[in-house]
Amino acid sequence: MKLRLIIGTLLVVAIVAPLALPSYQVTLLNYIGLYSLVVLGLVLLTGVAGMTSFGQAAFVGLGAYTTAYLTTSEQLPAWLSWTAGSPWIALIVGLVLTAVVALLIGSITLKLSGHYLPLGTIAWGISLYYLFGTLPAMGGHTGLSGIPSLTLFGISLKSSEDMFYLLWALLLAAVLITANLLNSREGRAIRALKNGQLMAESMGINTFRSKMIIFLISALFAATSGWLYAHMQRFVNPTPFGLGMGIDYLFMALVGGVGHVWGAILGAGILTMLKQWLQDWLPSILGSDGQYETIILGLLIVLLMQKSPEGLWPNLLKRLPASWKPYTKKAQPTAKTDLSNAAPLDKRSLPTKGTKVLEAKNITRRFGGLVANNQVSFTLYSGEVLALIGPNGAGKSTMFNQLSAVDTPSDGDVYFLGENLKGKTAREVSHMGMSRTFQHVKLIPSMTVLENVALGAHQRGQKGVLSAAFHSERQEEQQILAEAKYQLERVGLGEYLYHEAGSLALGQQRILEIARALCSDPCVLLLDEPAAGLRLQEKQALSELLNKLRQEGMAILLVEHDMDFVMNLVDRIVVMEFGEKIAEGLPEEIQTNPAVLEAYLGGAA
Ligand code: ADP
Ligand code: MG
């Protein structure tokens, strides 16, 4: 997207607006800016990371009340006297307080899933709201008044026009920071939260940490908005920080387009203007009683959700010329950035050929009465390809989940590089050097092929949120993307780097998963039906790649139904049926094993 052009236009409009508009409209724009800041956080939290929060208004309240209290109290307690009534210090105190509260609340609620998470946000949203109204020092339900206006470089920001510049500058900074963040290593992890937590953990990503980061950022944006609000309004009471406003913020995000950064401003703008407009006009049509605007607004929102569930921003984008769009489904001959100069990431050294790397010892996994794996044992050595075969439902994928710690065996042990994996998480196992693909492809369809694969290299980078927000992690980012590109070229998807992953054929998506797994620099690779859906040529290419990896010393375990593929490639085969291992041996042994022929091939010998 031509981000610079949008920002440039907005800047010009923003600079001219307060000079050209009447004061009350500037105030309206200020409110839009205040709301946008909160909604921007919600877009991140709800739209990007998939966590619905009704409680954002409470964080706005925290920011507002902190500064209201610190700047209006005649006599601050001794331990707070250093704040000296300065709104700027109050901003920092408010942000720190909000961060602490968000960490506390987040550590409890972010573990909730499904409907429980939004319900949890309602619960603490209400609690904080009542806290504001109850604490005597906060002025009860009357609130606090006499909040000073802000002063910046000696200039008093008393008028709406003055506040306008500060407010919109802060908002723009927040948008830029957000856009930077989303285009980074941490950002990719955050974007993977919505539909790929199991996959993300298997790629070594700490999903709880990512959730916490985004929860914190959205809370800090809200608190900043609250601080601005307090100094603009010059008094606070609990009303604007309750659940009702929390819902309004969500509506703004929905209307604008909940997954889109710019949708935040659009949504906040449209709903605020519409409400204002309805408030002005409806009484003259319907008489002055009743809050008709709320009813009509509600109906309009329902209609919009029907017509455009994605919100207005994506609709607007659709109408833009193609050259503006970030990525198109067609291949882009020129890469977005030149990745050829990036230094390679550190690589782990592979164990010497023939080392025992992975061992399943009497693995049993029961699902209720069903025994999906029953006392299965086998060993995988570095520099070999071992096939796990067997009819559908034999328990192969279940075994993969036990090996990679995605699931926990009911009985038995997995040893990886000599270490018992009992109690280890999929993430830890991934960090130890095991990587996998999934039978049912798990990728983020809306992310590019390159970004999806870069998720695999997440654990090989270190740069965090702050460097991402200020874009000082470019070097590492280039390294990660270069690695992703290299692995994609290696698996033969080099021409699809900037395509949406969801637009690839299913077979290609499987291959993408192999590139993603390779990106994590593993020494053991588990591939669940990698050749399914591939054409003959693609299968041959895959076979060659796996052969090469084997020569390098990789240990590869694969589940595959294509017997030609298996027999021509692998070193050894383990056969499963009804959860049990029924045979193990060289391909030629397996081909003539009576038990295998009987069970696996239905006796067709
Ligand atoms: P395969 O990969 O060999 O085709 P699976 O490992 O996917 O087989 O499945 C083995 C058996 O375990 C099947 O009967 C399947 O329905 C059952 N199964 C797998 N996962 C679960 C689960 N999470 N809950 C209950 N049953 C499961
Ligand atoms: Mg399976």
C-alpha cells in the first residue's frame, strides 16, 4: 500500500482542518482522534489477534483518572509528591499503572478461550468502572474537576485547535508504530494467533507472550487516549469508562474493519459523525424525546454487518486501483525488498550420521475408550528417512502429535536427543530442533507465502516489540526473510513469495509447510503426508529434496500413502494398524511381509 501517500494526504488535511473548521467541529475531530486511538488497540487485539475485548473503556478510565487525580489533588500522599502535578509525569505514571493492571488482568483472562475471554473482559471492565465510582479519592460518581490543560514547550494547549495537533500527532505515531510492529517478527507471531496457535507453538512461538504483548499495547493506547481526554475535557467521571462505551469502541472497530489499522480511524470517524448528525436531526423529525439516534445507529450497524461483515475499510480498499494494494495474487517479479545481502542466520550443527535422535518407547495414547496408539516403539537415526505407514485411522498422526509434544502420551516416553520429553511443550521441543508439518495444513491464508514461512524462523530471531515498533530490527528481519526465501526456493516455491498463502493449491501448501519447518533449522523433521496432492514431477522434486536433506544428516520421519514414493525413497519402514506397530524393516522386507500384506493391503498379495 502507498502508506506514505495516505499519511501525506492525512497530514495536509490535518494541518489545514483546525484552521478552516469551526471550533465545535474541531472538537468533534478531537473526539474522533481519541476514540481512534482506543479502536486502534482493539483492531490489534480483536481483529488481528482474534481476542474480543469489551473492557477497553476501563483502560481509558485508568489513564484519565490517574492524571485527574495526580494533577488536581491539593495534597498528594508523600510517596506520590514527586509527580508534582505534572500532566506529563501523570501520563507516564498512568501508562505504568495501566501496564501493571493489564499484566495482572491479562495473566488471568488471556488463558480463557472461546466465549469465556470476552465474558472475562466484561467482568473486569465492570469492576474497574465501579472502582472509579467508589474510590473516595476519585470523587465518586461526581468525578474530579479542575484538571489543568496541557502545556507543551511552554505553549498552553487550551483550545480544541491546539489539542487537535497533539492528539492527531500521537494517533499518527500510534498508527505508524502499529504498522511497523505488524510487519515484523513479533507482528507475524501476533497475526498467527487468530487461526494458528497450535501451529505457532509448534514453530517455537510463545503464543501467550504474543497475546500479552498485544493486550498490553492495546491497553496503553487506551490509557493514552484517556489521558488526552482528561486534559481536553478538564473533568472526569466514571460514565465514559463503562461497559456501554466499551461496546461502542467494539462497534467502531467492526464498522471500520476490525482487521485493519486504518479501519480504526474510519470506524471511529463514521460512528462519531453519524451519532452527532442523528442527534442533531432526529429530534426535529421525531420530536425531542427519546434517544432515537441509539436505536437507528443500532439498526444501521446490524445492516452493515449483514452487508459487509469485514467492515468498511476492506470495501474501500477494493475500490482502490490495483497498484495500491499491498500484495496481489499474481507473482511479483520484483521482490519487496532485496534480500540477497542479508547474512545467513546461525545454524545448528547436525548430529553425526547414525546418531539415535528420536525414540518412541511404548507410546500409548487413549482417547476415552479408543486406543489410538498402543505400546508403539521405534527409533529414528540422523541421516535416515523412516516411513510410518498404515491404513487411515491407524494412529500415525496421533503418533506425530506424541513425538512433537503437541499431545501427551497416556503412557510411554519419547526421547529426543537423549532427553525425555515428558512435561515439555511443543514450543520447547521445537527449540530443541524438531520441526513438523501437519496432515491438515495449518497456515495463515491471508499472510504471504514468505511471511508464513518466516514464522518457522521466529525462534532464530531475538528482536522484540520495541525494535519492531521503531523499525530498528531491519537487519535481523532481512535475515529471517532471506532464510524464508532460501527455503522456499529450495522446495520449489520461489516464484510465489508474495502470493497469499491461501491462494496456493493444497499440494503447494503442504510444501510450504516443509519450507516453514526447515526454516526453524531442525535436526529432526516430521512430515505428515507431504506428497498428498502433488503431481508426479512435484513428487520427484520432493523426493530429491528429502534425499539431499538426508545426506546433510537430517533425520526424517514421514507418513505417506504413495507406496512408490515411499519405497523409492526411505531407508526403513514402520507399519501401524489399529494403533499398533505390526512390522518394521527395510522396504523390500515390508513389501513381502505377510502380516503387512494381510493387514495393510487387505491380503492382496
Ligand atoms: P492416521 O493418521 O493413521 O490416519 P490418526 O492418528 O489421525 O490416524 O487417528 C487414529 C485414531 O484416533 C482414529 O480413530 C481417530 O479418529 C482417533 N483420534 C485421533 N485424534 C483424536 C482425538 N483428538 N480425539 C479422539 N479421537 C482421536
Ligand atoms: Mg493421519
